[in-house]
Amino acid sequence: PPSLPFPRFLPMHPSSPPALLPAQKPVCSPSSLQPLYPLSPPQMCELCIEGHQCPEGSTHPSPCSPGSFSPHNGSEQCTLCPEGSYQERIAQTSCIQCVP
């Protein structure tokens, strides 16, 4: 299914307050995140969005820094722009080729 824009909220039953859970580490695999940790169950993991990175244990995506990119959903870490290219902006999906 397509990824929804971040942030997303899950409906709660109005008579059900959130349960307090013991402190625990998020259980999503690298390249995914658990956006409503600790209120969401492990099966609520979502792929990281393009232009961002989600190291293991992420609860929100981190944008790629200038000089790096992430071309698709599900990146554990951003990739540095290859030699001969650059990127000045954050959260990008590609680098720009240098003009000779």
C-alpha cells in the first residue's frame, strides 16, 4: 500500500485511554519506523519515506543531510552523493551532476 504522509494518527476508541506500557525498545527493523511508539504494537511498523533515513529503533524519519540522498522508501541510512555530484538541500531523493 502507498505510504501516508507523516505524521499519521490512529483512531482511538473515546472510552479507551492509552495504556501505560513498560519502557521498551521499539521493535521495528532497520529501514522502518514505529511512529506511535510506545502506543503502537510492533506490527504497526512502516517503511521509512524517500529522502529520509530510519536507523534501527526509529520512531520518526530523519531527513537526509545536504550532500546525501535516499532514492526510495525503506532506507536505513542516506547515501553520500557520488563524486562529480552534489545536493544542497535536505530530504532529497537524488544528487545533481556537476557541470564541467
